[in-house]
Amino acid sequence: MPSFSWSDCVTISQNAANPGDFKVGFVQNALILTGLAVYANNVTWADTYNPPLPLDDADPNNKPWYDAPKTFGQDGLGNNVALLVTDDLPSTARPTLSGNNQIQSMQLADSFTIWIVVKFDKNGDRDRGATIRIWHVDWDIDYRATIQWNNGVPTPQIAQGGHAPAITADVSHLNQQGVPQPGAPRMVTCGPTAKEAMSIKK
């Protein structure tokens, strides 16, 4: 399956007191996560979340960041820059049998919002933790497969109606002068992550 990927270069103003006081990276929220497996005799396994979505889709060891944030460093022209690269391939794993019931189909329908975020991180400063959301992208994926069994061996067959990762919105939150603009969607950065909140309902 293809993955969602995003790479970008963020430049901080030369007027910044100390570019090393800032971190920049990706924060992703899971808005919809639908992992569903259907077995013979109408047996189903479904992903559930407590607390419910939306949730921070962070690395549990590095909250609230989706992956490790970067610090700013100087390029060859003296600009304070950070190069960002991330990718995501939603997936789910289910056993081929639930009791004696063979798996018949699977669906993975997920929707996310991912931001590029700058965070002020100077130790001892009263404004430490302040964030600016620079850009966000909404994206989703819909993977559907039916399972054919041949001589006891399951073989997935891609079903119609699904689609690979697709961007549904691509929005800047800075004006041409680099000033933050209102209207950014809500961003969840606290509480359990999607991975920590997930369980399977059988």
C-alpha cells in the first residue's frame, strides 16, 4: 500500500533571539479510525477507542509529536532552517481465524489532520510551551479487501470503493508576512494517544 508523506523546510526569522530555543515538527490527530474484520458466521472484530476520537496520533514516548521534532540550524546562506520529513502508512493486523471462523473481509478507513508546529522551548521562560501552527493537511485512506480461501490459505483481494492516502485539505495558517492567522482547527495534544486508547471489540 502507498503511504502518506510530507517533507518541508521551515525558516525562522533572523530576528529570533535564539533559534535554539525553538522546536519544530509534525503533530498529527486521528479523527476517524475504522479497523474492522468480518469472519464467517457474522463474527466481527472492531477497533474501539476510550477515550473516543479525536486523539493525538503521537509517538507515546515523544508526546505530542508524531515523530521526533527538529531544532533550527544555519544553512550555507546563514538562514535558520529545519528540514522536516515524515510518512505514515496506516495498518491493522487481524488473525485469519476467530475460533473456527475464517476471516472474510477487512476494512481500514482512517482520517487524519497533521500540522507543522513550532514550539518555544526555552528553559525557565514563562512562555515555554507556546506553539504556532504553521500549516495543516487533512488526509484519509480507505483500504478494503475481501479474503478468498484456497486449500486453507487466505488470499486478500482488493475490493472496490477504497482509495490510497488522499489529501482533502491543504491550508496555511500564516499570512505573507509570517503572522499567524485565526481559524485553525482544534489540535489535540494531551491525554492518551490513539495507540494507547485502542482496544478491540469482538
